Amino acid sequence: MNKLINNDNFPYFFDYKPGLFLWWFFYRLVGRVKLDENFKNSLRAMQKEGTIVYAIKHKGLLDFLLYHFTLKMRSLPYPRIAFGMDLSLILPALTLIKVTLSRISAFLRSGRDQNPFDSHFYENALRRKTPSLVSLLDPAGFLKSFIYSETDNLFFLIEQQKKTATPIFIVPQLILFKRSPETQGFRLKDIFFGFKDNPSTLRKVILFFRHPKSTFIDFAEPINLKSYLEDQPEGVSTDQISLELKDELIRRIDSQKRIILGPIMKSRQQLKEIVLKDSEITALIDKIAGNDRKKIRAKRKMAGKYFDEIAADYNSSYVSLFRVILKWLWKKIFNGIDTVPSELAVIREWARKGPLIYVPSHKSHVDYLVLNDVLYDFNMHIPRIAAGQNLSFWPMGYIFRKCGAFFIRRSFQGAKLYSEVFSRYIKALLQDGHPIQFYIEGGRSRNGKLVQPKTGFLSILMDAYEQGYCKDLIFVPTSVLYDRVVEEGSYLKELSGAQKESENFRQVIKARRFLKSSYGRIYIRFDKPFSIKEWMQEQPSGDSHRDQLAAGIAHSINSVTLITPLAIVSTAILTSHRKGFYMPELRKTIELFIYLAKRVNAPVFEGLIDIDNSINEAIALLTEWGVIELVNDPQGGENPFYFIQDDKKLELEYYKNTIIHFFIDYSFVAISLLSQSDEDTSPGVALSVFNFLSDTFTNEFLFASALKPAERFNSVTASYIEKGFIRDIPETCRFRVTRAGFDRLPSIAALAKTFIESYWIAANVIMKGKDTKISGENLLKETISTGKKYYNSGVIDHIGSVSRVNFQNAIAYINKNILPAERAKIDDMVTDDITLSGFIKKLHSFGKVSA
């Protein structure tokens, strides 16, 4: 095939292997160029089905060589034909002589250079499905077609597609030599080196040799020319179609560039002026100042300070330098970052539709760093991050700000001007197309569970969308999970009643001790992104549905939270083997929870396919961390026995809680079945217990909003029937718990026991403190103190029940739901259900049925 094309003797074909030395040189050089690995299969599929024509924005010989050799070395369809690009400078000497002689001969015969269109050179190449490359913005080519009426490249491709049933795939392509964002304005060096959008060959060479590992080839969404033409209205001329096709291809290339580099950057000063000169902010300042000039100046100065307090100051050089440190840090303390490339590829596709809004779970301060690092590695522009004001201390605040963080106060209460400046800043970011990352929980989870979602920041985003600052918002629910969180020690202290220690530089210095520890793996999973425009269209009109949106995002985060070996081992230990275990016993319990996880389609770490190896790895980590200890078999056998350190159970509680949402309905149903006086249970009675538990722990868990409680209950009982834990007795319309059920259901019921005990403790303290009117922080301290006494004296079983977070939620629930009902009761309508004492009795009875 190559020989047939070469015989045409045109300088638009290149498919020659360099000499040994040059091939080695190209291999070493081009081997460092990266490309979108997830697009490989698509390229191969398109080549098999039709003909590939790569489309680049600006013509460039160096670009052609990089595309040609990079794709060729990876055994992908590589361009061999260059439409309108004279390749004479890179042709082998003998071939160049032949081409030159052929061109001279053609000129002598006809008085003009040989035409690749008239001689069917391009047509034959397309017929042979030879991959080619076309430049979309070619000044010389435009003059030829506009002034001398020569054939336009896209016009030609359209006409050729009309003649054949074989599709021509036009693949928009771009190459980036550096990851720094493009900025507005003109700089003197642009005269000599060309603009960033169309750099000169000299600039490309300098960038390529300065940043060889940063050079990246990317592909935008291809166009099937056959389908594209079929969608055109009748009567549209080929000239018009080719113009529209060129605009669409350029738009796709520019859009793809924005995914990697982000939007064209405004300076911080430009953003500041846009925000502070906003009509709503100036009107608010005038209103607050009461048109007093002196007060107006003071308020304007204050608004400027607010902007400086809030705004990021992104600098790609800081990002590059900080990433070097992070790469070293990850290797030092973690055993790798586990991601799914196909999930990231989906996000890249969605990034073309609007600003990406990443909404990750918040387990650690490491979240800020690791997620951005993963996105950067996947050639995506990193988002502007909403960071707590507590992280703005020097020097970390300065570094974070340079890496794209902006800072937010914990509360906007009483700060109307601050709130307005902050909201307008977010709107400015979205207006420019910046991706944003925020935490819907508001703060880090101290006990492993996803914190109930907050709507404050979400409302600002929704206001920006509804006011037209962006055409759409693409939400990306994200789960970030750790085998072990770096802040574990401080979390456990806070849960036990200690006050949170403020972040400062001293803590950064003390963090050196973390470098001596191993924290296992980090797991990042992304749910499918969704468009807020499409989501809003599905909602009833007249309601913003922000609470539903927040809950939906939180459910999405939970749905992709990975069941890791360490989490499943922690769950099994705490539900069935709190004192210690033999490995076969532990394995049996783990198999039960994996079965339940698969029933609810929970994502299970792929390593758990080899369950024994995964358990051994988790046990090894827990042993290394001193959570469990290998001791001699107390029964005198040869099986190793693992003893759980009592003061370490809180650590296991944290990791159990990361996946408890998958099993909580199973736990509530198990309690409802086991809490009856005999082995046969009325479904109606069991459902009432299930509803009571669901209502009581509404502050703790995000239940499936798409399902009614009865549907959730029936789904669980169906699983228990399938597993043989209960039998459905049609004659009596009752459930009967089997021997297997009495053996295994207590372990499942035990999942909720820490929360039942926490609420029981809180209710008892409130009951005793009615006369003393203890409340607020004093009530919380008293509850923590009482909980510790109960645990030490054996009144409660789980040290995890003594949890500041659980107690806060319990007190809030009792104050909102139990005490008002008790105060409002009418004497002749008193029922035990609505009294605090009745609440205590129920919790006590339900706590007894679990392991």
C-alpha cells in the first residue's frame, strides 16, 4: 500500500523508518510524550470501521512528526498523509529527489505544481483507509481556496463522504507542551515565540525539550462525517457545511484544551475588580453605610479585605513544585492510590458540558491534596477548592492559595457583606468556567460516616446557575476513603470529649512523625456525573429542591464508597468477635457481610475476590498498628488466636462506620425480628420496630429516599429468606426465625448497637437532668462522662458508644422529637411511646438482642 502511494511522488506522504540512530533518538524522545490512554480502543474501532482523519487547529511540521511517531510507536492508527502540508523537509534524501523531479516535470508540462486533488492522490488514500491529518486554520491553504478557487480540504472530505458508505471519522486532536493555564493579554516574548494558542516552531522545540514529560496528546470528541451529513437539512450547500464543520471542530479542540488547562485565566486583580464593582455589592455597601461617604469608604475597604481573605491566587509553578513533594509523601506513607481510570475518562467527557463541581466525602485534610493530584495526573485542570478558614495559617494557607484553594468561614451569620463578596466570587469563578471542589458535609467526618449534608455552599452554586452565570453545572459525587486516616488520633480524642485543636504551623512541624508510619491505601471512586440543568428539568416547578439535591449527592457518594478489606474486617470484628477471634470464624462473618453487600450492589474492592489474601493483608496492617495482637491459642490448639486491644476498638469503629450505610437496614430488620418474645414474628410488628429505628436514627444515616420504609423492609426480609435466616409462614402470615437466623442475625443487629447505646445514654442523662435544667455543652460533657462510667462498669458493651458525635445527634433528636411531644401531651392521652421513659425502655430492649 505504501508503495502505491509513494509512486504518486507527492510531498504529502510520510511513512519512513529513520535510520538506527535516528530511530533510537526518536524513540527516546517521543516515548516520553503522553496521550489519552482511554482513547486507544476508540481509535482502533474507528480504523476498523472506516477512515480516520486527524484534525489539528494550526499547521505544524513538528506537530505532525509527534503525532506520527507517538501513535506509531503505540501501534495505533497514525497519520501518513498530511493535507496541504509540505513534508519535504523531513523526507528521506532519495525520496525528496524523486518528489522534486516529479514536481519540476509537472511544472514544465503544465506550468503549475502537481495537484493532489486532480491526480486523485488524496482520494486514493482515503479509499485505502490511510489515516491522514488536516489543518483547520491554514492561511496559505485558505488563500488558495479563496483566491484561486482550489479545493478546500474539508470541502473535499465532505464530497468524498457523499460518494462512499464507509464513514470518515474526523478526530480533533491537540498537543500541549506545558500545563500552565493560558492568560489574557499580550506579552513581549509572544512577538518572537508566537502566541500560546499558536506557538512558533522555535517555541514548541524549546517547550518540548524543557518539559518533555509534560508533552501531552489529547483527542476531542470525534465526528462521524457520514452521520453528520445525514443530520444536515436539505438544500444546504457543501461550502456552508464545510464552514460549520470547521467551526465545530475548532470548538471541540478549544473545549478539550480547557479541560486540561482550565479557562483562560484572569489575574487576581481583574477578579477583584469584577467582584467589588458588582452592582449588588456596591448597593449593599451604600445601604449599610447609609450614604455616609466616610462609612462607604470604610465598607469598601472592608469588602476588599474580605476578597483578599477569600480568593485563591493560582500559580501553576507552585502546583508543579508542590506535586513533587506530594509524590514523595504518597510513596512514603501510603501503599498507593486506588482509582478506576474509566471513571476518570467519563468525567473528562462530561467536562465539555459545563463547569465540573467535585463533591467528595471529607475524611481527612489529605482529601484536598490527593484528589487534585489524581486529576492532574489524568490531565485535567484541578479545581478551585473550598477550604476552611482554619487552614489559612502561614505558611500552608499561602501555599494552598497558590495551588487553587479559596477560604470560607464556618459561619456567615451576621456578616452580610462578607457573604455577598463570597457569593459573587464563586459566581465569577463559574462565569469563567473554573471547576470547583467543595465538601457537602461542611467538615471532616470524625466517626467515619458521611455527615448529614449541608446546603449553604450548594445554595450559592444554585443561585449562580439560576442567575445565568453559567449555562450548566456538572456535579461529580466522589468518595475518598483511607485504610487509615492521618488524623485518626485527634479524631478519637475529640470523640472522647477533648476539644478540637486548631490547625497551626506547630502542627505541621509535629506532623513529621507521620512520615514514620504506614497508612495503607487511599481509595477514590467517582459516581457518574450529572447535569443540574437536566436534574432541574425532572423536578416539579416552583421549588428549588436544594435539600433533595444535597441528599441525592450524599447518597451518590455513599453508593460509590468502596468496601475495603480493612473496613469489612473491622465490621466483622466489632459485630461478632470483640474479644478476639480465630481466622476461620472471622472469615465466616466476613463472607456473610460480603453476601449482604452484593445484595445491595455495594462496590467491593476487587482484591476481596481473593478473600484469604485480603483478610491476611488487613490483619497484618492491624497487627502492625497495634490494634490486634497474636497470642497463643487459649484452647491449647495450633490455630492462631487474635486478641483485640480494648482501647483500640474505637479505631475499628471508625472504619466500620465508613461502610455501615450499606448494612444499616439489615441491622434494623434483624433487631425487629429478634426483639419479639417468640420465634414467630408478625411482619406488621417487625415493620413498626423498623420504622421506629429508622425515625430515631434519621440524624445518623442517609436512608434510600427513593424507597418507602416498607419497601426497604421487604427487600431485607427477602434476602433473609433467601439466606435461610427466616421462613415465611403463609398459614399464619408470620416470619419464623430459623436456627441459622438465631446464629447470624445477632451479628448483623450488632452493627447498630453503638448508636442504640449512645442514644440510650443520652436519654438517661436528659431524664436525670430534667430538674437541674442542664443543657448545651454542659449536657454534652455530662453525657460523655456518664457514658465512660457506664462502659467501665459494664452497663454498656461498646466503647464506640461513648462518642461526642453520636451524643450530639442523640440530644438534638430528643430535644426535637421526644421532649416537645412529652410537654404537649394531654393527661388522658398519655402513651408510653411519646415519653422519654418509654423511649429509654425501647432502646434498652433493642440493645439487648444484638451481639
